[in-house]
Amino acid sequence: MSISRHTILDTDIYCLTGEQFSRGRSNIEVVQNMLDSGIRLIQYREKKKKMGAKLEECRAIRDMTQATGAAFIVNDDIDLAMLVHADGVHIGQEDLPIEAVRELVGPDMAIGLSTHSPEQAQDAVRRGADYIGVGPIFPTQTKEDVCAAVGLDYLDWVVKNIALPFVAIGGIKEKNISQVVQHGAHCVALVTEIVGAADITQKIHDIRQIVAQTKERRT
């Protein structure tokens, strides 16, 4: 079963892997915990692993997500995404251009693009991205090559001016996620807050409660 590229962000929490932050747990163990906790969107992001190891993990996670009806996105590695028949691939501003990625992956795979400014968001719309990442909202150390935090002002701009689906990302924690949702984010990405939690199931439950309550207050 594949997920439509047009509805891939139709969920509340966008989970990313980050094995170095996972308290010694493997990506497979963490992803299984996420899926068992009701997460329906997983991105595989591992910058430093060798390609063979990444392929083995992605194949396992692809099977796991298909079994639960969850969407699976691969970060940066277009070849990996194609090999495991992922639902999407997420690229950055310095990766291959969207047009080239679309030529490689075909018409059905979702393409997400990280954006950090109004100009980049508008460019993503023009060039055919299926969704954009908006961030980093807050300072983050999860990525080594991350740009400075863009803050909530950029999120506000995207909400008012961009029709594409988007995910808010970067430094988002249980303590500040209500701000992000209050400013209009429907889908929010978290890395260390979830993979680094002692009890992943409880952490997801707590975050979902905050998100749901904030959305109720916003309407």
C-alpha cells in the first residue's frame, strides 16, 4: 500500500529517526515503538551510516510502515527511497533540484523540500514540491549543517501565503509545541524529544494531548 503524495502530511506528528539520540536503542526498535504508539509518518534520517546499513534499515522500516498503514519518507538519499519504494523523499536546498528528483522518482512519490525563507517557499511552490519543511523554528543541534532559527515569524508568513502542505520543524519540544500549533501548524516534526524519551509511548501521548488541546483553543 502506498500513500498519496498529496495527503502525506495528513497527520499531526512527523517523526524522524536519530539513532545517536536514542539512548542506545536501534532505529528499528524506536520506529516500532513509534508505530505502536499511533505515529503514521516516519522519516529515515541518518547522515553518517554506511549505505549498506541504511538500505537494510530502510527495507525493514518500509515493511513495518506498510504493515501499519504509515507513510515512510527517506531523507536526502533518493536512491534509497527508490530502492525501498518509499512514499516520499525529503531534500534540502543544496540537494538535487526538485525537477531532477521528480524525473528520477516518477509521478507518485512525494517530494518534500526544506525551506528557511519566504523566497525559498515560493520557489518550492513554483517548482512542484508536494510539501515544504518550515524551520528551524527554534535553535537545534540535531543537524550539524543547520541554519539559524527562523522563528515563528516565518511560520506565520507561510500560514498566510503558501497553499502547500507544510511541516514545522527544528527545536520543537513538548514545552514549546503549543506555540507552534497556536501559530497555525497542523503537522509538527520532532526528533530528539521523541527518540530520546525514556518512554516513547508516554511522550507521544503527552505531546498529542497538548496538540489536540491547542487546536481546540485555536478554533
